[in-house]
Amino acid sequence: MSARNRLTQVRQPVTQKLEDPGPDACSWIWVLPVPDGRIRIARIVVPRHLADTGEWFGEEDVTTESVRFVDHVDRVDDVVRGLGGDPDALESPWRNDFPL
């Protein structure tokens, strides 16, 4: 419920740390309301050396996979599950070291 409220009322993103795809990378699901009212859902992969050190990095260092857009928050859960996540584990980005 708090993730749903964050997406619909506050219009802020929620994220979930996933199992690392390998020894050299970290992965998250990123759910982000966009200005046109839709919700963007994607899996991002960050090289471990950048995620672990807190070193500055940009979009060119991040791999964005499986980008999907949904028209309603009720459709987020199915997409998150399809990306290997658990909708109940979505939370504010700072709670799971999401690299903003």
C-alpha cells in the first residue's frame, strides 16, 4: 500500500533490489510515474564497482532492460513479477541503495 501511495499520491518512484545477475553487477526494478500519467517499469543493471563505491556515474554506465509502460497502477504488480520481483517488496529508493 505504501508503494501504491508513493506512486499515485506523491508521484515518486519505488524500487526493489533484485538478486545480483552476476559477480560484477547489481540489479534493481525501478517503478517511476511519468508526466503523462503512465507508470514506467524497468530493470536496471549497474556495474558492481560503481554501485559499491558510491563513485559518480551516468546513464551511459547503466544498462536499462525490459522497459514497460502501464496506464494504471493496478497493472504494476504483474510487470514487476514478470521482471523477477515481488510487488510487496517495492519501497522508497533510499531503503535499498538504489543509485539515484
